[in-house]
Amino acid sequence: MRAWDQTGCPSTWRHFGRTVGLVLFGAHLLLVGYLAYKSEFIPNCLGALICIAGGGYAFDGLATVLSNGSIPKITPFTFIGGLALALCLVIRDRHLSAGELAATRMPA
């Protein structure tokens, strides 16, 4: 008999949904990291860190499915890419003038 959680869904479905979410979020970060690496607005090292973070999330999700959860997690070490991106965007936005911001926007 399956174990049911408080939401009424089997707990295996919730676990599977979380794992799929990790893999999709990792793929998203890989794409964002690649675009940041190719961009001139974000430093290349930051794009590489975001790619590493995306790979960590995707690896954790896939490893959980393939090994029944017995593999150690690496996302506690790879989250630094997302944190660095957030800090870079906040700090850089404060230092750009209105003319520089207008130059970075795409024409309509």
C-alpha cells in the first residue's frame, strides 16, 4: 500500500515531481549560464558559475532517480552561481547610468 501525504497525493508522486523540477531547473540554469557566458553584459566567469550550478541541480535530480536517493547531494556547493548572478545584477544595475541602461536595451 502506498503512503499518502497530507495533500492527498501519494508521496512517491510528490518526490517524483520534486525531482523532475530539479532537473528542469538545472536545464534552465544551463541555458541561462550559456546565454550569460555569451553576453557582454555579464562577466564570463559568472556564466560559467551558473552553468556549474545548473549541472549540479540536474545531476542531483537525475542521480536521485537513477540511484534511489543514495547518492550525496552536490547542490549545497553549486548554488553559489545563482547567488552570484543575483548579486551581480543588483550591484551592476546600481552603477549603470540611464544612458548605459538605454544602450543595453533592445530597440523596439
